[in-house]
Amino acid sequence: MSNVKELLEKKLTAEGFKRLMAVDNSKIHAFVADAIELTNPDEVFICTDSEQDVKHVREMAVKSGEERPLETPGHTYHFDGPSDQGRDREVTKYLVPKTEKLSKALNQIEREEGLAEIRGLLKDSMKGRSLIVRFLSLGPAGSVFSVPCLQITDSWYVAHNEDLLYRTAYEQFCKLSRDENVLCFLHSCGEMNDDMISVDVEHKRVYMDYTRDQVYTVNTQYGGNTMGLKKLALRLTIRRADREGWLAEHMFVSGVYGPGGRKTYLAGAFPSACGKTSTAMLPGETILGDDIAYFRKINGQFRAVNAESGIFGIIQNVNAQDDPLIWDVLHKPGEVIVGNVLVADKKPYWLGMGEETPDKGVSFSGEWFKGKKDAKGNEIPLAHKNARYTVALKALANCDPELDNPEGVELGGVIYGGRDPKASVPVQQSFDWAHGVVLYGASLETETTFAIIGKEGVMEINLMSIQDFLAIPLGKYIQNNIDFAKGIAKTPLVFGVNYFLRDKEGKFVNGVQDKHVWVKWMELRVHGDADAITCPTGQIPCYEDLVKLFDQVLGKKYTKDDYVSQFTIRVPENLAKIDRVEKYHKENVPGSPQIVYDTLATTRKRLKEAGDKHGDYISPFDLAS
Ligand code: GTP
Ligand code: SPV
Ligand code: MN
């Protein structure tokens, strides 16, 4: 590129140039100049933290036609294209230099080749549109946790979402040191039709250049593919955390109240669409984060922050009874964006909302009517299962007051959970930190969900629920997690949960509200206030404690039959799972720590011994005696 400053001065307004130059960082200047030269926009908007700039983004999202107003003041809706309804694993790749190797389980392309391809697709992609530059922070600003991020996009919708989801940080950028390493994201919707939908679906690409901390994404609008600070940044921060000795995780963080009004923070990793937001939003508890958490050791404590400050949450099944907090936000004036729902008479409708829904309206499929079929003859549902809402956490009545604490909060427990219809009990506690990280985290097996484009309901191993986002050798990542507990005075307890266990008839053995009981039990365990029964895979709750908790938390009677159906140890299913996990590690996780194999072997032995003694299906009452 020719002279960076010259180019910027030519392409920016005087005000825009002044704003960008106030950020004294040559990497940023070069990235912006390159983006302008490559994508050739009609105008450039350098967005500061000012109310006026933020308002401009909000207004342009509607003016451009990417969002439309709903009846409730402040609420808007947006559609992504029919084949752009979730994260797209197939087209999401790491750019790997010829001289380097990444685990083969990670999707990748040779760096030069990939760069040439995606830059070719980005060429002149912003002609006729605006290039928006946003300065944002992951983690509370001005904290040891902060990660400064620069987003460039030609989508006012993406820029608007990021305003609700992240902390604005232009002021911090102006104070950054010259060589500060900033994560940089460049997104373009590519060619769009009159409805402002990306049309070149064949050339949707998300390529991550971890050698430069830069990500390119094109021909897509879905939030998970386009908002740099979401999963794209997670991939880069996992690498940074690896270098710097902290952890970046796909986890919610929530404050759970215990006896005497004490509050205990729990964090939990679940694969996409497996329960993070639903757990973080339990009524009566607090929500600090619902998707991405950073952990650091501070003065011997295990401390966590939310990388984000808003929620990009699944709207399916959100109903007044189970989700009163978010239901309220979705129905009162305030800033809310909903995506890929059905809209009729300026009102949004979604699957499982517990209310009557209209027979026609507008959806991601265009004009929709009940019985409408796609090209393959399949009926199109009224809204997509992965339809989502965007709100700032502060809009929620139970937003945790420590959200912006630069030191984060101390964690009492860490949870791993997935969609396991057959093997794992609904809740259990590990014997120690490493045991839990290995047996509940590194052994996590789960059904694929609608949050990712592709086949739903296929069982797969998803290490710590973060496998989609891992950009370091998988074995190293597991080891980092195991080692993280070293030097911590009070190590968090580790729990495994499974909200999706089914009985022989295929029915779920738990109700959606039962998770509230599990987290209350965990809270008690953190403080040594509840007993547990040892089983081959960990420690499970005692019947009497659950009777009390179901009554206290949900006002429900908990029978012995409930307990037996939920907590029976299914020996053959667990043994089969251990075999699959072991095979997976042998084949796909070079350098998986020895403790993984040892823990699996010990668990297999425990399961076999228990099976020999009690049979294939062991009632928890048999273990208690
Ligand atoms: P991402 O935002 O994709 O990372 O997902 P998440 O982990 O935050 O998932 P979320 O909590 O939004 O829930 C995912 C889906 O699981 C929703 O459709 C819920 O209705 C459903 N779900 C949540 N909890 C339960 C449960 O206890 N039982 C059953 N059967 N479904 C549940
Ligand atoms: C996930 O898929 O895990 C999400 C939504 O949280 S996305 O923004 O698509 O990553
Ligand atoms: Mn997620």
C-alpha cells in the first residue's frame, strides 16, 4: 500500500481523520487504510463513544433497511438469508502459514491461499456503502482483563448489535500505547438484494489470521459470523490467553444466592444452544454473562469477568412462565433487536413462545404462511430455531452489579454440560479439579444443534464446549485448564450437568426449571452445606436434599421415582461413552495429557466394578447404602 496517512487523509472527512489520528497506533491506521483501499466504500464513518455517534449507528441501521421498527418503542427486527441462519463451520477457517501445523480437528486453509481468496472476495465489496469503524473492548475497560478490538464493517446492523453487546472504548483507544496489540476485524455483507440480504451465499467465508490477530468475513450477516467480538475474537483470545497464562472460555457467569443471602458465582460451559443463557437467567439469581468469560488468577484467587456486556440469545422457547426476566425486556420499551423471527402487524413471534401465533407474516423466508414449503418440500417453520435477540445486560432487572468490576468476581464453581440423551446424570460433582476438567470437560459428548449450520442431532465430542473456537493444540488447551488451578487457594468445584437426559421412551427425564435446583445444590456444595453420594463418575446429590430443594426452589414434590429415573447410573451407556471419548483423544488430540487417559481408565474400572456388584443400571439408593 502507498502511504497510509496520505490515503487516510484523502478518503476520510477532516473530522474522521482527526478522530482516527487521535488513536496513535500504526497497526490500526494500516488496517483501516488497507480496508478502505480493498473494499472501496463511498464513505467512512469513524465512530466514537459519543451519544451522537451511537445514535447515528442506531438510526442508520433502520435507514439502510437492515433493521425495521417493531411496535414496541426502541425495538427493531432484522433478517439474515435462508442459508445464513447460524455459525457456518464449513466456511470458517484458520489461515495457517506453511511452516505451522494446527490440530487436524480444526478447519484450516494455507494462509497465503486463503488470504488471496478472501481478499479477492472483499475487493470493492463496499462500493456504494459506508465503511464503519468501531473501537470496542472485550472485558471491562481499563482492566487487566481488557482486550481492545477494532471492528470494521459495512453493516449498520452489525455495528448496532455490537453497541448493545460490547463496551465502547474509543477513549481507551486514544490512550493505548503505540505497540498495543489490538484484535482487528473486517466484515462486509458483500452483494445484497433489495431486502438487504447477502446474496452470494456460495462465497460466504470467515477466515482468521491468527499470525496478525486479524479476521476477515464476507458474504454473510448472521451475528456469529460477522460480529468480530463474538466467536471470532474468542478464537484469537484463546491463543493470547495461552501465551499469557489466563483462560478465555465459552462460559456464562452467574451469581447464585445461598443461605443467609450469600452469593456464589458459578461459570458454565455448554455447547451452542445447550443451556448457558437459560442457566444464567434463572429468576432470583444474577446474570454477569451468558457466553464468553475470561479467567485470571489475581492474588491467589480464581477470578472471572464477562468478555461481553450484552446478550445475543436464543429466542426459541422464551416464554412468560420459564423466562420472566427476558420476557419482560422483550415486551417493554427499550433497545432490543430481534433476528429471524416472524413479524406480523409489527409484532414479533417465535417458536415456543407459549402464545398463539399468526398464520402469516414476514420471516427469513420472505412472505410466510402456514404450510409454506422450501425447495425440497419441507415445511418452513414460522421462525428459525436459532432466531435470536440482542439486548444489553443492563436492561435486565437481575444484571449483576459486578459486571464492570475491573477485577472480576471470585468463582465458586465451574460447570460443564451438553446434550447427552443417554449417559450422564443430570448433575454431579467431580472428585477434584483435574478429574472434573477431564471427565466432564474434555470428555464432553453432545448432540449437534441448530445454532450451527448442518445436521442437527448428531453426537460429537466437543471438548469443554469450546472446540469450535480452539485455535491452539487441543491437548495444550486441556493441560492449560488443568494447570490453571495451581496456586489458587480456593479452587472452584467442578460440576457436570446434563439437562437433556432421556428415558427409554425418549422423553426428557427433567423439566426445564430443574436446573435451578441443580445450581442451588452446587451453591450448597461450594460451602460444604450439602452431602453427596459417591458414584463411579463423581458425586451425586442425596435424595433428601433434592426433596428439600425442589420444594424450596420450585414448590414441587420430588418423588423417589423421579430420583431413580434421573440419577440411575447407566453403566453400559457410560462405558460406551468412555470408549468413544478415548478413541477420539487418541485419533484427534495429539498431546492429550496422560491424565486424560488415566482418568478414563480409572472411570472405566469404577464403572465395571460397580456394574459387577449392582448390575447395569444402578439405583442411586443402592449406592447410598
Ligand atoms: P448459545 O447462545 O448458542 O451459546 O447457546 P446457550 O448455551 O446460551 O443456549 P440457551 O441457554 O439459549 O438454550 C438453548 C436451547 O435449549 C433453547 O432452545 C432452550 O429452550 C433449550 N433448553 C434450555 N434448557 C433446557 C432444559 O433444561 N431442557 C430442555 N429440554 N431444553 C432446554
Ligand atoms: C453460539 O453459537 O455459541 C452463540 C451464538 O453464542 S453465535 O453468535 O452464533 O456464536
Ligand atoms: Mn455461544
